[in-house]
Amino acid sequence: MLDRLIRSNKHNEDGAAMLVVTCVMAVISILCLSILLAGYQMYATVSDETADERYYQQALSFSKVLEDRLTGDRDDIDSGTVEDFIFDYMNDDEDYPFDDEDGVTLKITSTQTGDSSAYGTININLTKEEESPGSGKMWADSKKSYLYVKVDVLAGDEVKATVSAKYEYEYAVENYVYTIDGNDTGFDCKLDPNDSSKVIIYDYDDKEVGSVAVQTLINNGGEYSMDGNTYHFKRSTLAGDTGFELSFIGYY
């Protein structure tokens, strides 16, 4: 009887020990799986962040190159380029009105070096906002508006990164042509090449006979008196995309 009791207790102890070992192994297995899952999630997050940063740098780099081109030497812009279209877009308020909230979107394709799958497709969205339309009179303040350029980088149909820039569009003083009304005055005029705030007056022998500040002409509606005579000056903007300039304001 005693022997059977002892053997029964021994079996119970062995069973309890096995149960404890099984529970410990289960806990260890769960911990290992948790560590593996956490490691995978961390790797996936780092991989996603790397891809997002690459797409963002692509959008930013393109925006900076476009900024240099738009604010650089206009003679370096070839016909049919993105920059050439943007100049036409800003200069044409009839086909591209200010009240078009959707603007115009251009898709840019380019040849990438290395792994092309590491780069996305670039879309450019252009919108503009009128700031100062002027009165339409000859000596009114120059026209001013804003250009917004949104650069999206897409992988498939999904936008991965966006960089938006703002520019100011304005007729520059040096882009106006000045003349004196009437052919019997004996004088003509031109903007001072060394000082765009002044207009030089010269006779038909190209001899300089005086000068007048542009602001004076603006204030007087183009009238200027010299040697007891009043002369009427005119000014007009150059035709085409040379009649304005773009200056970069910043990213937003």
C-alpha cells in the first residue's frame, strides 16, 4: 500500500515537472516569435522610410533644378521645354485664366541612371494667383501675380512625395520700351543701361541732352517738361515671354 502511494506521488511530481517545462518552453517560444516579429516590423519600417526619403529627395532635387532654370538666364531656355511652357503659361491669361483652381498638370519623363525602379514618375501642377492686375493704363503699376509649382513623385498611381514652391511674376522695369510721342520733337529716349530707374533723353545725333526718373514719369502720367517744353513719353511692355520675370519666394 505504501509502495503504491509513493509511486503515485512520484508520477504526480514527474507530471507537474513536465507541465512546468512545457509552459516555460511555450513562454520562450512566444518571446522568440515576438522578437522576430518586432525585428521584421523594424526592418520593414526602415525600408519604407528609406524609400520615402528617396522619393522626397527626387521631388526636391527636381524642384531646385527647375528653380535655377526659371530664375536663370532666359537665353538658356530651349523652345518646347517645361520652362518654356511655364513662361507661356504665366504670360497667357486667356487660355490659362487665374480662376482655374485645378491649374495645368504636366507629366515629366526622364531617363534615370542606375536602378530606374528606385525613382518615381514626376507630375508638375501649375496654378497662378493674381495679386495686382493694374488699371490697364500705360503708366499703371506693373502687373504682379504668383506662380505655384507643385512637384509630385508617383509610384504607380500613388503619390509618394510632394514639394511645392512659390514664385512671384512681375513685369520688370528693364522690360519696358520708352518712346517720346511725336516725331517732330527732335528727341528720342531709352532706358539707362546702367541705371534702370532713369530714362535717357537724346537727340537724333545720339547726343545725350538730359534724363528723367522713371518714377517721375509714372507720377506725371508720362509728361515731362524740359527747356520750357512739355514732352509726352510712352512706354510699352515687350511682346512675348520677355515681358516679365520670375523670382523664387520659397517652399511652402
